[in-house]
Amino acid sequence: MSAAEIDGFAARIRNHQGGMISAWVGIPDATLANHLAQEAFDAVVLDMQHGMWDMPSAANAVAQVRLAGKPALARIPVGDFASASRLLDAGASGIIAPMINSAEDAQAFVKTTKYPPLGDRSWGPSLALNHTGLSADDYLKNANALTVAIAMVETRAALEAIDGILGVAGIDGIFIGPSDLSIALSNGDQVAPNAAEIDSAMQHAVSRCRAHGKFACAFAGDGERAGELLKFGFDLVIAGAETAQLRSGARRAINAARRIASA
């Protein structure tokens, strides 16, 4: 995939061009991200909130994912908007910001991810210029359209403020964290990302995204749940974290070997 095709990710997701499935990587290994990018994922998300990535390793992983022909996105730690602009400078195609609970939070996020007139992103995209092949002037003119700012909706407050969040210019879409949302909606009683109450909340979120002309993303624990969320109308879903996929693959291989050996 060419740089132009990789950087067309933002336009594709904004235009709802088919349900996308992304890999999710928290293990801070750029080679692992590259391996997953070789599969039929539409993107690769680097999880810096609960994963162990630091900025140098994440920047290297962005390059490795792009080398494999896929766009890389990053979920930043809570409130770490300074890292958001640095990851965009490194060539990330989008930023996912956790715990965006209000329009004010969304505005603060946009401030560091979009150039004027939408935000106040500081200039310094040396690696992004290398990856995109654009001149400085062309990158400045097009960066807001070539990258996406995605606000996570994962609390009761965020769900109540969803129209305000989606109404902020520069917020391109939202990302539902169903585990945190289930904890919030149950007042800390349970982690139940597949509960009926969460299904209802997620379908409501999709409908509000459509009303605002924005896109919707969500985390799913496995491929089956990812398929269900695509049926709900989500534009991009995660089909499980790499740790679960790694262990599941190992388990299948071990079980197959034991079964055949004992036959």
C-alpha cells in the first residue's frame, strides 16, 4: 500500500466505507506490530494507556506499521495530550484519547491534535513529512484532514455529554470502551462489556454519531463480538488484544499437538 493509500485512512473512516477491523498492541515491540500489520487488519492501534509503549518505541512501531502498508493509530495515556501531537509528528494516522467526559475535555484534545483554525498543534512533523512524502506547506494544509482525533466515551458522564463531545469541531469520531463503561454504569459492581445494557448504550452512541456526521469505533474482546459490533453500525472495531490472540494461538497449537499425540 502506498503512502497515499495509508493516509487515505482518515477519509475512508469518515465516509463510512465498510466496517474496519484493527489490531490492538500493548506489548512494546515494533516487530510484533509489523507482524500483525501483515495480516488483513485495516489498521493497528498502539495502546499507550494500558500497554507499555514509550515514545521512542511507539514512533518506531508507527514506522514499522506503515512499512507493512497499514495506518497506525495510538491510544494515549489519560490527559497526555502532549504525546498526541508528538505521535502525529511521528506519522500516526490518528489518536484515541481516553476519558473524554465533556465538551471541554474534547476541546482540550483537539487543541493539540489539529492545526489552526481548529486547534493549536505545534509545528514539528519531521517524520510525518518523511512518511507522507508531502512538502511542509502541503502537510500543513492537509494534516487536519489526513489524521483523526477520536474521543473515548467510557463513563456515565461521557455518555450523557456525547452530543456535546461530538459537536466539538475537530473531533472526528468516538471510541467506546465497553469494559470501563460497564463498570461506570454498574457503579463499580461488574466488568460486563457484553451486557445488554452496554449493547443499548453502544447502539445509542452509534445513532448519535450518525446524527452528527461522525464515525464510531469500539473495542471487542474477540472476533465474534467484533462482528456483532460491526452489525451495530460501528465503523472500526478491535477484534481482541494481541495478548489474547497470542495466548489463544498458543493454546490451539498445544491442544492440537496433545490430541494428535494421544490418538
